[in-house]
Amino acid sequence: MSEKLEKMRADLAKAKERRIQLNNRIELLERRIAEAEKVEVAEMVRTANVTPEQLAILLKQAASAAPNPAALAAAGVTFDNKEDMDESME
């Protein structure tokens, strides 16, 4: 075989190895992001003092319209302080 073909094959092998490494890195980052999102949602639910039942009601309401203070109150959601309520409305 020619030297040129051998070099091209070697470059291809390196590129394939790099692709495998990048795919592994992408999967790792996607898992980390998903876990961070779960933690963030759990913290928001805890801050709002929402029970699983109340959360289910809010999610059903949110599917049809954005929750507003009246909807939150109807579901029995309470906030630790005014700042928590302001943050939830953002």
C-alpha cells in the first residue's frame, strides 16, 4: 500500500477514536444536566412547601394555563416568604 493511504487510514482511525470519546463526553454531560435539573425542581418544590398531590394539581393546571397566585393558593401552596413567591412567578 502507498504511504498516502496508510496515513489516511491512520487519520481515520484517530478520528473514529475521537468521535467515541466525544460521544462518551456528551452522554456524561447529558446525564449530569438531567440530574441537576431534577435537583433544581426538587428544591423548588421543597421551597414552595408543595406536597406530591399539590404538585400534581399544579402540573395539570400548568398544562392548560400558566399558574397564577390564585391557582397556587387553590392548590394549597404556601411560601416561606414573599421573596420565594416572587421567584416562583418569574
